[in-house]
Amino acid sequence: MTKYPESPREAARRFTPELTELVNSPLYSDVWTDGRLSPRDRSIATLAALTVLYRPDELPAHLRRGVDNGLTHAEISALITHVAFYGGFPAAISASMIAADTLLDDEGECSADGPADG
């Protein structure tokens, strides 16, 4: 299983502290708290974008955030399958592998940190 950092932005802080601060503010302090979209809806949009743009270093942290924001593993699976038709199958297959590494335990079962389905 590939090891991804809990927070890529914190991992990058050592080399680019200014960049990390720009992510913290305005992205997390303003954009993610804008009430026009729920955190759950923001997670759906973010996971879709990270999947089709093939951003494997960012995907694990946002998969965990998506579960924290109420997405089920079944919904994340459906999202990845859906965006495969718009962003490409190779990116979706890669996202599926990352999701399995991030959200499933070694036996392929849902990990304790998130629900399997709705």
C-alpha cells in the first residue's frame, strides 16, 4: 500500500511555507466555509476535480475529508465511476486504487473511519 501524507499542504510547508498559508487562507478559511455549498457538496466537487485532473497526492486527504463530510464509500465509488466518462478511465482507475488504499483495510473491507454505504 502506498503511503500518502495525511496533509499534503503540511508536508509541503517545509519547502513552501507561503504556499501553505495561501491554501489555509483564503481557500480553507473563506472558500470552504462559503455557505452556498455544503461541505458534503464541496467534497463531491473536489473529489471529482482531483480525480479527472489526476492529483494522486491530494486525493487521499480529500477522500478522508469527504467521508468526514458525510460521503459514503459507495457514493465515492459511484462518483469515481461517473467521472470516468468525462475525465478518462485511466485517471478513474488510479483514483479507485488510491481510494481502496485510503479507505479500505487490508482485507478489502471498509475501514473504521467511514461507512460503506448510505
